[in-house]
Amino acid sequence: MFKKVLNCALLIIFFTINLFAQESIVFNHLTVSNGLSQNSVTCIFQDRKGFMWFGTQDGLNRFDGYKFKVFKNIPSDTTSLTENFIFSIFEDSTGNLFIETQSKIIHKYNPVNESFSVFDRNKIDFSRVKLSTVGAFLYEPNGIKWIGGAGRGTGLEKINSKTGEITKYKNDLRNPSSLTNDKVYSVYRDSKSNLWVGTSNGLDKLDEKTGKFIHFKNDPQNPKSLSDNWVWPILEDSKGNLWFGTVRGGLSRYDSQTNTFTNFRNNPDDPKSINDNFIFSIYEDRSGIIWIGTNSGGVNYFHPSLQVFERIFNMPNDKNSLSDNSVLSILADKKGNYWIGTREGGLDKYDYITKKFTNYSHQQSNPNSLVSNSILAIEEDKDGILWIGTFSNGMNSFNPKTGIFKKYINDPSNFNSLTDNRVYSILEDNEGYIWIGTYGGGLNRLDKSTDKIISFKHNPEDSKSISANSTWSIAEDNEGKIWIGTFGGGVNVLDKSTMTFTYFKNDPNESNSLVDDNIIRVFMDKSGNMWFGTTKGLCKYDRKKKIFKSYREKDGLANDFVYGILEDENGFLWLSTNNGLSRFDPKNETFKSYYTSDGLVGNEFNQNAFAKDERTGRLLFGGPNGLNIFNPAELRDNEFIPPIAFTDYLRYNTDDEEGKPIVEKGITYRDSISLTYKDNIITIDFSALNFLNNSQNQYKYKLEGFNENWIQLGNNHSITFTNLSPGNYKLLVIGSNNDGVWNEAGASLFIEVLPPWWRTNIAYGIYFILVFGFLFGVRRFEINRREQKAQIRESALRIKAAEAEKRTLQVENERKTKELEEARQLQLSMLPKELPQLPNLEIAAFMKTATEVGGDYYDFIVQEDGVLNVAFGDATGHGLQAGTMVTLMKGFFTADSSKLGLQDFLSHCSRVIKDIRLGRILMSFTYMKINNHKIQITSAGMPPIYYYHNDKNIVEEIIIQGMPLGAIRNASYNFLEREFKSGDVILLLTDGLPEQMNSEEEMFDYSRVKSNFKEIASLQPSCIIEKLIEAGDKWMNGKQQDDDITFVVIKAK
């Protein structure tokens, strides 16, 4: 009896230890590499606008979710901070922000001009302000002050400021209920009026009625005890959880119901763990995010309510962890065990309750062990037997009760053996047969009673045979038919009564056909609908209408390469892809995607690495970095409505020869800005102050007085306006958080653009007087003429005048027609007569001029050393003026491009064009050098460059900021360098296609160029151009183009 009790107790302890050991939080990190001034973060605060402020030992930081604005002492500036060690940050009741430094100097912040002034600390009622630092002092509204001794070791003092009464608490070795240690580092009052005291030797809670302290200390044998005895910051969050930061043990969360702690320490094997165990400060912002300032790890932050994705991965220092991070297959068996097939670690059995791993691997000395450590497929049959497919060594059956493995491999001499050892999919049908999909060996069916296998292979002479031999996914529908997804052969359906196949394949001429012939996953939902994961998105088959419908990235899918499909209890489909996890609502046909910033172990997944626990509703998805386990019912959207704030404002003035931007301060706190007509370029940045996965924040804007429609910005949080006409405008910006919760009120800014003196009201008054005087004189003269001349003479003169006017108009029209044709011929003469023929590159170019000739231009020069120089540009304006600019640039390119570097060439051209004084005629220009497989690119005011990475199958949008040539005399330019690998493609284009309007006045837009380019990037350059032209013609639907359309496409062989 005693033995049974002891065993039960040990089992309970084992379960408890594992449960607490596995609980984790996904921490995000902000360090000096992100722009933080220093990694020792002493205090944290959120101001009324919603900005986060971080005090460090070397400067003050304001964070808007994207970048930091750093404030430091400037010796020559009396309006800067007096020192850089920040001790505390707080606001008063009117929103004034104060900063306290290490020397106890209080600074008041002026947000309009971003300056500081020293403030008398005696004027601050500390009992009415919320401090960013929980320290060894506490000011309470009732006049009570609590002061701890900290490093002085003087214990804790309670001071009644009304009566002057002082009560002292000190450690007394003879009294176990006394203060645990006299070095008090923090005093905190929680919402239940408990007083917590953090010391260098434990945590205390004071019973103020009895004067006794309850002690909490670290017990190395108890994982539920305090993580470390040196307790510094304390925080009670909005949910009532108490958090304690320690000096050596990381973060502890206290559970008042069980009187236990959950601890979060740095784990070197987990990059998403807290990155430093020495905690200086803890703060909760208005959205519920917990911010942690550390001694050397910068800022850590997380949202306690959104920690849903459990992460499972290999930890080299923990034997009870996943054997290999590369997860290839997953099965949730009927008993609730999770079986995980890995690339090199064999098969892991994971007990979710006990958090225990058991590994099964190939043993060379044991022929009855697993045949391979690379597990591609796992299936459980009705008898609880596991069927395990491997990468290249055949298949095992495994009895979990006996632990016996049985192997099935290809035997060329045995017609009834496995046809190929590469087993990619396994299914047990409703009759108990095991169906096996292979890579290259077709489809196999195993009869468990005889162990005999029959095979189905593609026969080109038999239209009712399977369409391809690579069978990657198998599913059975509610009619007992077997659906097979093949790689290259589309979808096959096997009628078991006749053992014949019908198949569906992609038809490029039929929009309702299967989207792709490469099928990764076949899935039937609860309603009987068939779904297919392909390399070109998700596809649904309507069995009644016999048509397919596809969903791709342009529809909201995270990525077009769909590995896994699962259905949750609410009917949502979960799709694992090459770049994130998507949830699809079949009713509304909408997507929501999740990424590593949400808690995923990685954004990339693997083919069979997904499973659903039918007992609990949990979903499992795996990939190269481990796996995630989560219950979709526990997922919560971020409901925080983010404040919208303007964060930065730059303007460029034509009088500035240097071309440097003028940085305007305090844009956040200004209602309006005023510009002169010389401020020809302005850039305004803004932020939705939601710090949770803020890369998914969305924005829209409109500029009243210029356009009345909302412009979608996506994730972009910056706008640039050029050459705004004089007048009054109102900029409106709205934004959403990462889950699409919009702040419809947004932020607004009035913009006044002042006219030049010759367009002021006074100037117009002078013009009116002059014109009126002139007209009055003409009027008097005409009256005199009518009195002196006869009616006949007047009529004759009018006829002659009409004829003269007609002749003048005809001459003028002929002149304009001639000038237009000359401009067109001049533009075409600037283009190269033939394209370079190089062994390592394929090049295609195209230009289609508009009715009114523009200034598009491209050219190539092959240097003696084989380096290819590429010029691509667009001159502003039309006609001969634009042609003159193109002629000038061709001269520069021919004479100087081989002698000067990329940046020097653009700077030289901009300086010469500015000196020539061509007025408002500028040149946007992209310049590239291609040397073998290296490419250098610089740009001056051109549209994005699209770079297709063949090995990743992604399109990178390259935006290089730079002023157009001739805008500023001494402009400087950036450049970037890429490895131009085989199959990579560069697309250069002017703004003609992206800004082309259709009949509904909608732009083609750059996002449509990018998506079209990705679909055709594998083609030859000339074919890519043809497809882009077709897309543009289809968009315009017969409408005449407004601007030149020009492309250059270069592909590495």
C-alpha cells in the first residue's frame, strides 16, 4: 500500500515539474541593434499620445513602433538633458512629461521643440503621478510615505507626513516574522491593498495590522517558488497578475490562488525567451503589453493574453525535447499522443499531458528497428497500428503496445512488394486497406491480412490509369472514393469498384480548371467539399458544378505554396505555407495570417507536418524550426484601437544647394505646417501606436484639397508629396492594428503652401488694375475708330482679321505637329540600335510612346572588361524639352559611365544639369553595373526595381531613395549590391504602366506589377515583356495610354 501511495506521489510531482518546466512566453526584443541607445533599460513609460519611453544608462529613447528617437546630453546645448543616466519617467495630470536623472535632477520635456528644462522637484506631488520606476520609495495619496534602505541597508520606514509619525521595520534574527532583509529595493501596493517589499534576500508581504511579514524565497528544489531572492521591480497588471523582476532569476509571476510562482528565465536554446535574467523595470501599456527593461538585454515585451502558440523545438541541453527541429510529419493518435516524424532524428512520441518525449530511431545493429530516421508520413489504422513512411528506405508498421517494427521495402524480384522506397503519403480506407503514395513508384495498396501489395502506375496508353507516379497526398471522401494528389499530374479520383482513375489537370485556357498540377495536400472538410493545397495556392472543387476555384496571395493567403490543410471546430481552414500560417473563412472567403511575430517557431512549414487532435481540437503544424501546438478556440484578436500619431517631418527646399533635408521638430504636437513654394518635396511619417506585431499595421490617407478618395498604403507608414500647388490642404491618416482593428478617427494635419510673391493677393490686385487700364484704353480707342470709319470698312477689316487668325492658327498647328514628330524621332534615336549579346545574360527591352511624346530612355554599354552598364530613365515634361534632357543624358552615359562609379556618375550628372538651368525639367534615372554575377544599382527618383530571386521564388521590391537629377546641385546617392544568381531576373520600368488608369479611373498600381511579374519571372525576358504588355492592354481595355511605357528585363543565365 505504501509503495502505491509513494508511486502516485512521485507521478504527481513528475507531472507538475514538467508542466511548469514547459510553460513559456514568446518575448520580443529591442536592443541597440534596433536603435535603442543602450541595453541597460532602467525605466519604462507610455505617454498620453501612446509613445513608449525607455530610460537607459546612456540616454532617453522614444519609440513609435518602428524607430527610436534618442535624447542625450549635448555639452553646448542648455536645452538638452543634463546627463544621460535616466532614473525615472513620469507625467503629471495635465500631460507634462518629466524625466529624472541619476543625480535626482528633474527635467520637463517640451514636445513642440523637443527640448528640456530643469524643473523644481519640490513643485511635484509624487503621490499624484504614476512613476515609471518601482523603487525603494512609495508615495500614497493618504500622505503615507514608504522609504526603503536599498544599498544603505536601513530597512523600511513608514512616514506619516500629516502627523510626522515614523514606523521602522528591520530584520530581526530572533523574529521570523520580521523584515527578511534590510536592503529594500522596491515597495509596491497592489489592488487588494497588499504591501509588497522586494529585498536582496527575498520577497515580503506586510500585514500592516500585525506588523508581520510573510516571506517568499527561492527554493532550488521547488520550481514553483520565487525564481531568485534579489527582487527589484514589481508590477500588478490589468488582469490582476503580479510580476516580480529579479537580479539573477529573470521574471516571476505570482498566483495568489495557489501561492505559487511561474518563472521565466533566459534559455540559450530559445531565441524567444527573455534575453537577460537581470531585470531593472516592468511596465504595462494601455494595450496590455508587458514591457521589461533588463540590465544588458535591452527591452523585452509580450502580451500575456495572446500567448496561444505553444512552441516545441530541439534544445541541445535538454534530453526531454524534440530530437530534431526539422519536422516532416505529425500524427495525433486516438489516445492523445502526438507522433512527430523528423528529418534526421527519427520518430518522437510526445505525451502532451506529461510533456515527455520518447524517441524511436534507426539502429544499424537491430534489423527490427525503424528503417530510417527520415520520416515523411505517419498513419494510424483502426487497430492502433502506426504506418510510417520514410524518405528513401521504405515503410514500417509499428505496434505501440509491443514496440515491434515491421518493414516493407521494394524488392525487384517480388511483384507484390512496395514499388518505391520513397513513401510520401499513407491512408487507411474504410475497408481497412492501406494506401501508400510513393515518389516515382505510383500508388500502392496493401492488404494487411496477406501483406500483399498491388500497384497502380501511369500508363501513357491507358487514359484510365493514374496520371503520374509521384503521389504526394491521399484522402478518402464520404462516398468511399480515393482522391490522390500527384506532383505534376494533377488530382486523380479512384473508383474502387472498377479500379479506374479519372483525373483533373490545369487548363491554361479555362479559368475554372485546377489551378496547378502539383498537388501537395488533398483534404475533405466536414461538409464534403474537396480542397487542394498546391504550389500555386489553395483550390476548392465544387462537386455539383464540377468547377474549381482558387485562392492566392492576392486574395490574402500568406503564401501560394500550401503544404497542409486542417479544419477546426468552427469550420475554419488552417493552411500551412512557405511563409506563414493562414486561417481561411470559407463562408466569407477571407484570410487571417500568423507569423513568427505571433509566436510561430518559423514562417516556413513542411509537407506532411500537420495534424489535428480530434479529442481536444488542438492543431499541430511543423516545419524546419520545430512545431507549434495550439487550440484555435483560444486565439484572441488584438482589440486595441491604436492611436495614430505623426512622428517625423522632412522638407527639401530648392534654395539648398547641398540637397539636405530640413528636419522639422515636434510634428506630433502640431496641428498645421506652412510651406513656401520653394519647399518642393515633403515627407511625413506616422505610426499606429500598436506595438504588437506592428509590421501588420495597415494605413490609409487622403489629402483634402488634392484628392478626396482614401489611398491604401498597406504597411507603409510614410508619405511624400512633391510640388504641391499653393493652397490649403488637410492631410488625414487612419490606421489599424495587426488584426485589422481600425482607428477611424485617425490623425489630421493642415498644410498651407504659400504662393510666390507674384501669385499673392497684392500682385493679383496690381494685375487687375493694369489689365483694367489697358482694356479701358482699348475700349476708348475702338469707340473712336467706329466713329471715324464706315460700317463697310469695319466689316472688311473683320473679315481680313478672321482670315489672318485662321492662317496663324494653321501655321501654329503645323509647327506643333512638326515639333512633336521631331521630338518623337529624337526620343527613338537615343535608344540603342541593338541589344548587347552576352554569354551570361539575356536582355530584352521595350518602349511604347504615348500620343504626347514623353522622355523615357534606356541604353547599354559593354566595357572592355565585360562589365555591362545599364541606363534607364524618365525625363519630366514632354516634347522637345524632354528630348533635350534625354540627349544630354545619353551624352553623359556614353562619355562618363565607364570612367565614374555609380554614385559619382549620378552626382556629376545632377550637378551639371542643375548648372545648365533647364528650369523644372528633371531626370529620374536608374544606373546599374553587372559584372559576372554581381550587380550594383543606384537610383535617382525612379519607381521601384523588381528583383526576382529564383532560388526562393520571391520578388523583392527595391526602393532606393534619391532626388531626381537636376533637382539639387550637390545631391548624394545610395547604392546597393546583390549577387545576381542563375535564374534571377531584374525588371526596370517607368511609371507609365503602374500609373495607367482604366475606364473606371483606377490605377494599374505597383502591387499588380509585382504580382504579375512573380507569375511570369521564370519565362524568357522577351516573354516577360509580352505578358506585361498584355496585362496593361487588358487593364486599359482600349483606352489610350497617357504616358510612355518602357521596360528593360535582364535575366542571369
